Amino acid sequence: MVVQTGDIIQITPESLAAATSQDVEWVQKFKNKKETYLKCTYENTTTQDDEKSGTMFIEKAKLENLKTLKLKGKADFSFEIKAEDVFLYGQAKGGTKRWIVFHDKSYKPFQHRFVDSTIKKFGDKATNIVSEMGYKDVGKLSDMAERFAGDPLREFKAATE
């Protein structure tokens, strides 16, 4: 099951240490934008499904802000936070393979900008990385990008009681 509002996600120090840096570029209000993100792995500790790990993009300048969201009472060696309205997500067609984004919410890059930047950053390794993000037919990236062009990052909806 994909990560949902209220799920607890864990980011280990090892995952942060292994994070790769990648630039994401987009146009917003007719101006070119570029930010550096840390790409790491999270684990959804709320679910027992096979798909409990995923990719997270953290705006590098916002890493310390993210750390302040750590849940109280959790072990120092792990970093657990709730999926809530401070996060955005992208997903593959069909609502599968969600990846989480933590950045300034005034930024409006489309989902495919994260996929495109992964392809540019990792070259031959990109096929596996993008496949893990839920895009199986990476050989047709230009077609895929056209399909997803304009698809904004989504907000986690507030939990209903």
C-alpha cells in the first residue's frame, strides 16, 4: 500500500548518509527555478505490505526543518515523522509507487521534473532508479514526460474522522 496521510515514515541516519544530491529544475511564473534535493529512502512503518519503502526528496536547505518534525519518544537512531500536509507526493500512473517531497510549498515543479532529473543525474543507473519510482517503460521517457507534464505534486489530505 502506498504511503497515506497519518502513516509513520522512518528515515534512518544510514539512509540520510547514503542520500544522493540532485538538482531539480522547473519554470514557475515564467522564471527558471532550480533547487538541490537529497534523495534518500524511507520506510513506511505503518504498513506490513511489500511496498513499504520508497523514495524521498528533501530540499537540501530544508533538512534541519524536517528534523524538527521528528516524533517525540522515538529512538535517537531513527527519524520518524507522520505523512501530513507539510509533505507533497508524486506517484506513478494508477496511484502506485509514491515518492515524498519535502520542500518550500511555494515551489511548484511538476512530478516529471523529479523523474527527469534522476535520469540526467544517474545516466545508465537511472533505469533502475526510475523503475523503483514506478515507471516501468523508461525507454519511452519523452512520451512519459509528455503524459505527466503539468501533473503537479499532490498534497496529503487531512485524515477524516
